[in-house]
Amino acid sequence: MIRLLVLMVAMVATTPLERYVRAAHAAGCPADQIRNFVRAGVVLQPVQLAFASAARLCDAPDGPTEVGFGGARMGGKSNSVLSQMGADDCVRQPGLGCLLLRKVGTSAQESFEALLPKTIGSLGDYYPGKGIFKFGNGSWIRLGHFHNEGDVDKYLGLEYGVVAIEEATTLSHSKKQAIQSCCRSPEGSGWRARTYYSTNPGGIGHAWFKQLFVQPFRKGTESDTRFIPATVDDNAFATKEYRRFLDGLTGWLKRAWRYGDWDIAAGQFFTTFRRDVHVLESDHPFWFDDLPRHWRVWMSKDYGFVHFTVFHLFAQDEDGNVFVVDEHAQRRWLPEQHAKAVRGGMLARNGVDVGRLETIVAGHDVFNRDRRGTSIADDYLAHGFRLRPADNDRINGAGELLRRLGDVEANIRPSLFIHERCARLIECFPALEHDPHRPEDVLKIDCDSETGLGGDDAYDACRYGVMHVAKGVSVKAVDDPFDDGERI
């Protein structure tokens, strides 16, 4: 909508300068920001102006402090970030210190120098030996280049009023936090510190970037962040040859690099997973107030304490379709807390009594006995849940999930669907990668111990549940998963 408005406003202007000024104004850029860009000779395209406008929102006391930009390849990200940082932020705030972190050593410096004439070259002087660009008002930009995460540490000793991180998803969440800790407002300056990010889908930082920027953008709940998506279609300067290259890609590369699809990542295992196909919203015709009585219903569980404990509620219809109906996921809870929440929350809201469950399958670790001679399974049994060992064949489990996901592009119908409230599972599927040592298996990944981001706990719980029906077990053949005695 913003891009369309910008273009419509620009069309009624007469000279190129007038069209540019009106387009910038329509994008939300304030007058002094537009003047700064014009004086520097910086010409930004509509989506880049949208990024600049979002960056200016950081001035407000209740505005964002982090702005993400990009998605697909060749969306004009580098030009935008440097123009905003240099031609606007440094020019209007004397003595402002900035850090621009770019991926890959020498090539990063060469790329930076190539950008200077198009952005801030006329506003100051660049000292290649020091990697610093200095402005006449005392502001400066330090170019920091990194090949791996460890290279970033040498730039963390100073205080920066603005930090910009390119290829942000190549950094872990902990390293991102370390960098952000150096982004502080200079005392008495009136400047509000901010961080700019540009990147593409994929990499070790895919999960944190998606959660921080993409999800709030999709839900319309942005508060401390703003996200501006961009693709090659937003860049009028992209060559025909590069567009042809992107259009010729296939699979995850095309979805990630051409279209900036955040529901897919480099090396993705489940390349046929599609949010628009496999995720059903609450108003979808399938979702009844209560699950039909003739459907099979069961649960699965993956255990964790520092990591997540995940329960999934499954159902299967008369056509063999499997539905992940609901999800319970919490960390650092005891069995008693999980049992109460599953019974009073997940089961209750779906109209499922515990006695209706066909079984509860769980990973084998819950059956290991400790020094007391008891197991986690025993703890759950004390609270009314009898757990059964799941089929833990990882390779066949991954294969069964691939089979049920189908392939809509190849006209192979899916038979696995997920309710939108199963948030961890939906976010987990696109992030799972091939194990380089066992390509038929999914690479094990742990969630961040501090933030809980990432991890494969939801995948394991789903795999256990799907393998239950893959074995062809009938309702009558499964033992009652609950004690015959009193149930809590």
C-alpha cells in the first residue's frame, strides 16, 4: 500500500526532483530528512523511502528501536542502510558514533567504497586504513567486517548511537545481543539509540530475526520494531541478467532469494512445507467446536526442562488425514504443572476428555529411571497420564512426515494439517535442516537456553505422534493410557 501511494503521488509531480520529494513525503519521510537526502544527492526508491521513514520513527519516545529491512536478494538494502545512517542520522546529530557491520572481509570493504559515491561520499572523508568515515560535524561511521562471529568482538568496546548489521541472520541471537549492548544513547545528547538490520532468509539467525521482525509485521503488532520487506521487484536498478538468474532458481532458493519467503531456509529438510497449505486458521471449515466422536484422537509428548516440554493433540478423520489440533509448550515446568495445563487447557478447549485419548506416546528419555528408581513417566502417571514409548526411528519418522506433507507443486495431495495455534511447530518446520552426516535425517538443534528461541522439540513431538498412525495401530489394539484408579 505504501509503495502504491508513493508512486501515485510521484506521478502528479512535474520535475524529477518534485516527484522525488512528493514520493518521499508520501512514504512518511519528514521534511528535514528529505532535505538531507536531496543535499547529499541520495535518490532512494519507494521501498527504500519506506525504510527511511521507519528509521525516523525511532526518534519518538514511544517509537521503535530496531528496524529490519529486506528479505529477498537484490532488494536495495545496502544502499538504504548506509544512506540513512550517513546522509540523515550523522548529518543531523553532531558527534554521533555509528557502527556498520558487514559480512566478509576485503570484499565488504570494497563494496563499502563502491557505495560511497552513491550515498555519503560528498559529506566527509573516508580513511581506508582505519575503516572510518568522518563528517565535518564530528560524527563518524566505523566499518566493521566479519568472516565469522568471533570477528565481531573487536568492535564491541565502544559506544555507538547507531548500529547497522548487514547479513544479520548469519549471526546467532547471543552475538546479536552482544552487539546491541554497545548501542546506547550518548548522555545528554537527546539522541535515541537504534539498530538497523538487513538480511535474507536462512542462516543461524533465521529464527530470532523472524520472531523479532517478521511475525509482528505479519500480525500487525509491531511495537519496538519495524520490518520493511523488499524483493528484486522493488529495485529498478537490478539488471535483467540478475532477475533472470533469480527467476530461474528452483526449490527453497527461489522462495528465499527471489521472493524473500521467511517460511523457508537454506538447507531446509521439509521443502514442501507451505504455510498457506498446511496451516489451517481458526475459521477454517475443519475446526469444529468439538472433534467428531468417530475420529481417532491421541497425544504425543517430547520432554524437556531447560528445553521445551511439548505436547501435541492429534486427530485423524475417516479419510486418513492427520490433524495437529493443538499444542502445549513450556520450559522449566514440573510434570504436575504440565499435566494440569494440558488437561485444563489444551484438552478442555477442544472438548476432549482424557478418557477418549487413544494413547499418549513419548520419547524414550522419559522412561529412564533415576537414583530413586523412578522415571519421569512415573511422575506423569501419578497425575493421571500413562505414557507409552514412541517409535523413535528418526529417519523413517522424517520420511513419514515428508510423505504426509505431500507436494502441491507436483500435485501430490497433503494429508497432514496443523492448527494455527501450534506456533512452535509451525515455526520449527521451516527451520529444520538436513544432518550433513546423515542426509536422510533432520539435524538436531537445541533452543537458546536464555530466550527459548529455536530448537526441534516441537518437531520431535510431532514426529512421535505421526509415527503412531504410521504403524497402523487401531483404536482397539491400544491399552488404556490412564490408570484404572483415581485420576487427577
